[in-house]
Amino acid sequence: MGVIMKKRTFYENVYEHFNVAANVLKLSDTEKEILSTPDKILSANLKLKMDDNLIRIFPAYRVQHNNSRGPYKGGIRYYPELSLTEIKSLAMLMSFKCALLELPFGGGKGGIEVNPKVLSRRELEELSRAYIRAFHCDIGPDRDIPAPDVYTNETIMDWMENEYSKIAGRETPAAITGKSVQNNGIPGRVDATARGAYYIIRRLINHIDSDGRLRVAIQGFGNAGYNIAKLLENDKKFIVVSVSDSKGAIYSENGLNADSIMQHKKVEGLIAGMYCPGSVCQREEHMHITNDELLRLDVDIIIPAAMEGQINRDNASKIKAKIIAEVANGAITYEAEKIINNKGIVVAPDILTNAGGVTVSYFEWYQNMNDERWNREEVYRKLEEKMNSALDEVEYVSEEYNVSMRTAAYIIATRRILASMDSGD
């Protein structure tokens, strides 16, 4: 009987990636432990009176990882299979992501163990406000600044900011980012993650020799997947030939239209089975394929924008793409990345590729703190500058140490966090 391999958790993957960089830098065991251990773990059981008058309890968490560079920063996710281990790993990743982008923040993450799709609007609002009431003493503009994440959005952030301000007794817009523009939010926040990834991809295509348009497959069609599909669709250098959601994928050799797909998804609840007259694919019905088949397509670029662990040791060897742009956190497992690196595939890691969201959140926080207002064009320009600067550093360190882009990113971030801790900043 063969040995059964234990599947690594997302936390173990994040730690392994950090550990590779730590070994390159010859960190001590004490330094490794300090950098991988959260400062504080908060938990609460949120009581919610449902529309049927029954009381239900929802576990909630906030993990604050490291604030040596500034207030904790990170999203709040609503997810039925949420775990504290996952939140810890995401908070750790946020510390390194903020340091890589040179943002004056540390890492945090939070969430509620709930399926928001089954809640009424009133229940969703009450639960969101209850979260703030539970943790308000530990959050705020100078302590910990939450933002949207999986299954949370600007409406939920508006409710949370309003509840925080009520408790504080004054308007405190900088306590929460990802708010609506009408409520002191910032233009460009909704598509910031996708746009940041787009800027990275546009630079990395220099690694590809091609005379025609670069073929792209996108796994995941939520906010990030949809928005990056639109950005690539409008760029003549690319053609999006496949997209997917959790139920399956569609493929069209002639290219796909993001808006048509999203309209179908809103009506039918899924992508599979759609036919979109009036789009670029009106001459043919889509080919229906699986998510795993999407990853094995003969394309130039794969963009995993769904959940973690989608590219793993079982399918990594079958990937034909030349570039993988990791928009989803932890989309590539630690074991899979070793296989992918040996194949010579360029990996744009999550710590860099999806950092556009937290970068624009920083812009929003900065504006709220300084009572400024930037227009959309200024936000995009500043975001592109930040993403390009981070990529330049990652590529330089990657060549300097002869390591992957991911390891290079962790090296840069680790140095900055340790420097802040040593200086007492």
C-alpha cells in the first residue's frame, strides 16, 4: 500500500512560502516564530434574531497578525466553511502583502461563519452591525481597518462604518475601507484587485513570444474574475477564450464577452449552458468543459480567480500555459508550485498580483484621514505606479537570489517587517 499524502492546509502553504524566504535570509527560529505568529486572535458568537423570530448564533473572528508597520489591515469574509486557521493564514499573508507594496499597514483578517445568500437584507445588515459591536474596541483608523472580502461588499462596509461611527460618537470614515463612493469611498475600489492584476500581466507578457493575441483562461467569475475579463477583453493584445464558476466552465475559440456572461449568470445563477447572441461568440454555442479542463487548456495565460488550492499536485503537470497570474489567494499549492517552476512557467504570485485591492484601500484610508478626494484617473495612475514599482523590485530580487517571484516577494516583505520591528516604528 502506498503512502497517503496529507494535503496541506492554506496556512501550511503560506508558512512554507515564507519559510523558503526565511531560509534564504538565514533567519533564526525565533525570528521565524515571531513573524508567523499573530499578535492577537479575537472571537465572538454573534446572536441574530432571524426574520422568523428565532435566535441564531454565528461564530465570528478577527485576527491581527503584525502591526510593526502600521495599523492592521484586511478584509472581512462571510463564508459557511470559515475556519480560524484560514483567517490566521490570510492575516499573515496580508502583513507580507502590505510590506511588499510599501503600505503603512500590518496584516489582519476577519470573518463570520455564515452563508450570506440565505439571509434577508435585514438579517445581513443586523449581522454586519453586530460584528462591529463585538470588535469595535479593537478596530479603528489607527488600530485595525477592515475592508470587503469574500461575499462582502460596499453596502456591508457602509453599514459597518455607520455602526462604528455611532459607537464612536462621531463620523469616522477611515475606520472602514471599501465603502461606497457616496459614503466617503473611493472611485476604482470595486475593480482594484482586477486592475492591479491586469497591470502585472501586461508587464509579464514580455516573457511570451507571440505574433497574435494572447489566449487567456480565467477560473472564477466573481468580482475579480469578471473585471479582469473585461479589462483583457478591451485590450487588443489578449483574447479571453474560457471562463468558469463553481458549476463549470465555457470555452469559445473566438473569444467571450464578459458582460453577456455576467448577465446570464445573474439570471440563471451559473455560467454553464449559456448562449449569448449579440456577443463576440454569437456564431457558435459555447463548448462546455469542467474547471479542471479549463486549467489544462492550450492557452498562454491562466488566471485562477476562485478559491485556494485549485492548482495542485494532481493537475500541475498538465498545465500548458506560459504564465499563471494568481488572482485568488493560495490558488497554487506549495507542492504544485515546485512542479510548475520546473516546467518554466512564470508565476505571478498572489502576494503581488492581487495586491491592487489593499493598495486602493490604502488610498481610500489616506483620503479619509486627510479629507481629500481623488478622481478615478488619479487612483488608476497611482495604482499602476505602485504595482509596477513592486514588480520591478520582485524581478530584481528574483534575479539577485536566483529564486521564484514568490520567494523574492516574501524576501522583500520579510526584510521590511523586520526592519520596522527593529526600529520600533
